[in-house]
Amino acid sequence: PPPFTGIWMGDSKLCAIGVHCGNYITSHGLALNCCTDLTWFDHIIPCGLEGKGVTSLSHELGRHITVDHVLEPFLDSFQEVFDCTLVFSEDPG
């Protein structure tokens, strides 16, 4: 439950999720830490939560995990969980 949304490994957040509503527009997203340099989080209080940390797949698994490693299985799982078909466009605009 809030404020502990996302995916947690013990007291460390692995994936943040968020929703923003404003000016009649709703946006949402997530940030899955794959091989993030975790030292950057030493300078802030992540998500405003005192005493909580941030982790990554690489840190938890003890080997280098890139976005390319997780992208396809993540998208496959997303389609399965949300019972949808993702459509990809070559044009990012």
C-alpha cells in the first residue's frame, strides 16, 4: 500500500510505478532498475521514504543484467497479465 507502491526486495525498492494526472491528461509509467548505478541514491531520500533503499536486478542477482536482458520477457508478461497485444511503431513520434 502507499507509500510502498512498486516492487520491493526487503527494504529496498527494485521498481517504481507512478501515475500523474493534470490538465486533463493522465500519464503513467514504471522504472525497473536493471543495472543502475545505485550510488546516485546515496544523495537523496528515494521516494521520500526515510530508512528505505533502492536496489537493482544486477545487485540482487550478483551479475550484470541490462535492459536488453529483461525487455522481451517483461513485455511478454505485460501482455499476459493485461490480456492485451502490444503494437510497436518504428516512428517514435
